[in-house]
Amino acid sequence: MGPAHRRADSRRSARKNSGYTPWHLLPAAAREAKRKRPSRTPAKKRRAPPAPARSPSPTRRQPLHPVVALLAALAGAALLLDAARRVLLLVGVSAAAPAQRSPCNRICRRNPSFMDGTVCIGCFLADDEVRGWSSFNARERGWALADAAERRSEWEQYTGVTASDAEDDYGGFDATTDGADATDAYGGFEQTDAVPRPWTVLLDRDGVLNKDVGSPGVVRAEQFELLPGVSDAVRALKEDGHACVVVTNQNARKKGLLSAKTLDKLHASLRREVPVDDIFVATGLDGPALKPAPDLLNLALGDADRDRAVLVGDARTDMIAACRAGILAVLVTSSHHGVACAAELAEAPTPAVIDGGAPGGLLREGASVAAVFPALPQALAAIRAHASSLT
């Protein structure tokens, strides 16, 4: 028997044993009954009815751990403080600055009896004009200066002191008291000497005292080279009784490019050549923050009179730090940083506060510069003359 016959025989045996009867062997009644039986879909093809739609139940979130929640709150507060600091920086206002500086580069003074104290009697700009000066265009600044000229004329009529008078008008208040000599300019007290009150002069280091070698700064002793005339200029300043302090950023220490031993050697060499009173350094590792933060300047100034303090620097960070510390800022163009900063000041010049210097101006950050000089010797000579004139 071949394979085909064996398969057919096995199929016949399976049908016989399972009770299956072929169609052609069914009686006529059985065939008729099968024809009338309703057809049914096989079970494997049946589809279950769709389940009713359910509304999604709210997912319950596990509460955060108290420590995690506290850290998240602190991080959010830090972000808000940083955003507020950036906004204040854009409008040229700093919480560390004790006084609002006006476009005339002086700390604004007020006289309550003149225009209700809303006008600075130094630059004669109104409070809103001082605050918005950095955002004014050329036309708006022209309008503000025209209004300031009219207020100056009214002030001269009010006080009887013209802009060409050599002596200070003391803010419009009477210089004498009842019964005092009319020629006495010190409130009835006699002036016994003419010694000028000392000033505190802060100096940046790289680009002001020594040659600027570019980033990352002086990191080897052979790179340190004093600029011409700085030693004699500082010595003359000291002979007049003024204080001279160096305030410098040295973030090469943070980058690992400058060792503490090398930095100490550089400053020991500087002290031998230039008679400075002290040297304050910001490294970014510890201690005061780097400029333009005012921390380094505040540390150097201590309790000194900030109305008689000035910073001489060659970079915009120096100018911003001085403005935030509430002291005058003088720019020198003895480095490429100073040249770039002077070019920006030329776009919005303001009258020089210190005679002998080029006009100052306002930086984009709102910091004002009192005057511009080509190098430190010229700046210190003008500061000495300015201090003598304010005796």
C-alpha cells in the first residue's frame, strides 16, 4: 500500500471513530435538517462587545519628601533673585550702590527748597531723566539737556551763584550764619588752614600700573613690566597726603595658571617700585568677588569718605565696579581694553568732572565715567589738582 492510500485510510478511520458520517451517506431527512439549521460564526471569529468607556481616574501623585521640596524652593528662589539682579543690571541700578549717579558723573545732590528737591543741583536733570538717561536716544538727550540748561539758569537766579564762580555754592544754602562775617564761607567758622582733605585713590593693576600682556594676565615674573612714569606719579600723589591702594582681579589663580607664591613675588616687586599703601586681590577662589562686583572696592575703601574717592582703571569692569561702590570712575587708555571702552563712551559723551581729561560718558550698563586720560601719570596729576581745588 502506497503513502496516498495510507493517508486516505487513516482519514476514513478517524471519521469512523469520531462518529462523522459523510454527506452522501446521510439519509434524506438528516440532510434536510442540516440545510435548515442556522449558520453560526465560528467561536474564534466572534468579537466581544466593546466595553463601556470609563472616565480616567485622577492619578494620585506621591507627596515630595520634605528635603526635596525645600531644595526645590531654594532653587526657585535663587533663580528669581538671579533674574532680578539681571534686570537691575540692565537698567543700570545696583542694590550695592549707595547713591544714584547722574550723567554729570557726580553723586546727585538735592535742595528741598529748589523745585521740591526733584532736580539734581549738579547736573540739573530731573529724577526721571537721570534714571532713564541710559535708554534715551540722541534727540531725547538733547531735550533733557535743554531743560537742564533752563533749570541751571533758574538756579543761578535763585542762589546768585553762576557756573563760572570759583567757590562752591554749598548746594544753595547760605554760607554764613547770623552775625557771621559776610566773607566767611564756612558757616561762620574761621578757616585756619588750607590743607586739602585727603582723597582715596584706587588703582587697577594690569594695564594701569604695569603693561597689559593679554589673557590670562601676568603669570610669570618676567612678564611684569611697569609702565613709564607710574612710580613718580604715585609718589607725588602720596606726598600730597592722599591714600593709594591697588585693587586687582587675578582670576588666573582660579584657573590654576598662577601660583600664590608667584603672585606674592609680583606684588613684592610692585611695592619696591611703587609706594602704594596696600594691595587687595580678588581671585575668584575665596574672599571678595571679582570686579565688576563692588566687594573688592568696599573692602579697600573701608570707612573712607566716598565723596573723596576715585578709581582709575582701564576696563569696563573697573568703571562698573566704581559706579556700584558710589565713587568716581576715571578711565585710562593705556591698554586695548581702555581704547575700546573710550570708543563706546564717545557715543554718549558727558562733561569731564576732573579738569584736564577728555569727556567721560555712559556705558551700556549705565555706569558713568568722570573723565578719560591717556595714562596713569596724567590721571593722577589731574586728580591732585582736582583735590586741591576742593579745599
